[in-house]
Amino acid sequence: MQAKTLCFSFVAGLLLAMTKPAFAGVPEDVRKDFAHAVYDGSPELVHNRNPQPLLRAVIVLNVKLDEAEHWRAEVVRTNDEQPEMLARAMETVRRAPAISLSDEARAEMHRNGLIEAWLFDNDGSFQVKTLAKTQSRGF
């Protein structure tokens, strides 16, 4: 009995070692590269300070690559009182230049995309959550 268990454990370990690891979501470097592409495509809208304590709007988008390799966004969360901020976030996605992606990351971006949040200050400028500085504390 012990020999069978040992043999099974060895075979199972060998099979696991030979399998290619599963690709689980978008890697952090792809997320950062996309965030930088958003900044590069809309530099006049990005601020480089700590986001204010009470944000004007938080827009959350699911960003994917379409068949033509263009960025497309679907709304996950928006602020109904700030439709212009939603339009601005969507526009920054369309303006973002292409980034270099591995085949696995490209497939994931076509299939599921990534979730990103736009943090808007009162003046309409923003940072995306992936690259945002720590939010200012209110007193």
C-alpha cells in the first residue's frame, strides 16, 4: 500500500511539474503599462499630486482589446451626477496608445480585460488607481 501511494505521489508530482502554469488574469506589469498608456494619451488631464480627500467622481471601467486591437471600455461603476467625468474616462481609454503584450496577456485582454478606476479631482483632472498617489487626508 505504501509503495502504491509513493508511486502515485511521484507520478502526480511529475505531471504537475511538466504542466504549464495557468495564466491567471492580467499581470501587474501589463496593468501598469496600460495605466502609463492612458497617461501618455491624455497628459493634459492627468495630475501629479495626491488625490483630494473627497473625490469629484470615481469611474470604474473594464478595459478590453477589441478585434482590431483598439482599447474599448465597459462601465462597471460610474457617478450619475458626473456624466462628463464618465465621458472623459472613456475618451482617455480610446486615446491610449497600444502597448506591447505577450500572447497570453493579449488573449486575456481580448477575453476578460482588466478593471481600472479613474479618480477625478474637482478640477476634472485624474489619476488611475494603478498609478495613483496616496489620497490626501481630510481634516
